[in-house]
Amino acid sequence: MARVVVEVMPKPEILDPQGQAVAKALPRLGFTGIGEVRQGKRFELDVDDSVDDEALHRIAGEFLANTVIEEFTVRRVES
């Protein structure tokens, strides 16, 4: 088994209201020096060795991310 991480983020040109809310709240909580905040999603999949990179990209692009407004990365990590 291998661990795969898929990270999904809004495309840079897409408004991120959740990220903006966090960015506005941080100074009120005493945290300074923080610029823009973007919020995304992280998926961790345990896959067997028969699952190739092409299949992983299809899973991410067709199921986990809305590719109209989001971009994604897929990477294998050591478990």
C-alpha cells in the first residue's frame, strides 16, 4: 500500500471567501504579518501498487476537484 495526498485549492483568480474571513480574523486575534490566506482541501488515499499515476490524476480531476474553479496536486508520500 502507498499513501497518496491530493491537495485541492481554488484557482488564483477565484474569490476565496473562507480564506478572506480567516485573513480578517487573524489580526483581531493578535496575529500580525499575515497576508492573503487561501483555504483548500486535502485528501489522503491509501492505494495499492496497481493504481498508477494516470488513475490518480483522473480520480483527482474527475471526482475530488472541480477543475473549473480549482486546481490540484497529486503526490505519493511515504506511509
